Amino acid sequence: MQVAALELRPGYLVRYEGRMATVIWWNILRNDRRAFVQMHIKDLQNGRVTELKEHTDSKWRSEEHTSEL
């Protein structure tokens, strides 16, 4: 299912660069002209945490919602 970055929340499973990851932190950044979503995602295969800054309307493939964290 395609989900906008603005709809993601901590605990969601997403695909990032072809790998499964979970959102572990999420925040909205707003300024005068546009909004961004900051998030930290954790790769489930190697445990690497990546910090991202995405447009609110960028689409993510969400697999399902988990209740971790």
C-alpha cells in the first residue's frame, strides 16, 4: 500500500531502497513555504539507522503497522 510520508508514524514497516525498515522516529518540520517530514528508519536486516528528510507528499510503500516501541 502506498502511503504519503505525512501519514507514516513510528512502528510502520516500509520499504527503503528495496529493504524492509521500520520507522522509529518521526517529526513534522514546517516553515513559511512548505512542510517536511523528518524520520529515522531502522533497516531490519542489518540494524542500521538512517535519518531522512522527505517532502510530505512523497510516497512510501507501507507493508503493515507494528506495535513495536
